[in-house]
Amino acid sequence: MVIEEAFPGEGKKLSELERLCFSAPLPEEMLERLISSPDFIILCAREGEEVLGYGGFQFVLDEGYILNIAVFPEHRRKNVGRGIMNALENKAKEKQLAFLTLEVREHNGAAISLYTKEGYNEVGRRRGYYTQPSEDAIIMTKFF
């Protein structure tokens, strides 16, 4: 598995993954803009030409805000998500960010477990943040 920056033109594949993983998926056009933006880091995990998953964050000054981390269902539980998390963290350190933070659905136990193992701590909660279904978001942050 190789994890590298997403290429322009991969928005379609990432949009497909978004639709599989999220109730409010990012559209292809937005993903293409994020891939090309100097204020975002979008990484893809790949085996050859196949995209296994992706993740990305926006950075503002020394702060990093993870947008999404998504892995195709057939590649879950194979350390793809962990690899993406580690690669994002390395990029954050290269940019000398003070922290990375994210929101996660309160009932997404698998993601919360991964983030906790990777050193993220719960720092807050956003009531009713998610819809379809309605759910709170747990804010998790890792300080460097």
C-alpha cells in the first residue's frame, strides 16, 4: 500500500467512496477543488491503480481540521485507515501544525477506537451536529 497526494481527476472515485461512507457525501466537483487547493492536503491509499481509501485536512495557520477519512468496505480492517491517519499526521508535522482535530459520530465505535489508539482525545461535543440520522459529534484532537 502506498499513500500519496490525490491526483486531479480522482474526485469521481473519491465521490463514489463518499457516497458509500457518509450520509452527506462531498460531491465530485468539491473534491476536485480540494485536491487542487493549496489550503488542503488530500491523500489516497493505493495498491497499484486501485484507490483503497482517502483522507484529508484543511490547514489554517498552525491548525489542522480533518475533513474525512474513508476506506472502501472491502479494504476495512486492513490498517488502511490507520495508514491514512499516520500519513496525515506526518503532513501536519511537516507543516508545523499545533494539532489535528476532527468530528466523529458518537456511535461510530470503530472510528473512535482508531482515533483513540492514534492519540486523539475527546475535547468536546457538538449536539445534533449530524443528520440522517440525527446524532451528536464528538470532537477529538491530537496535539503535537
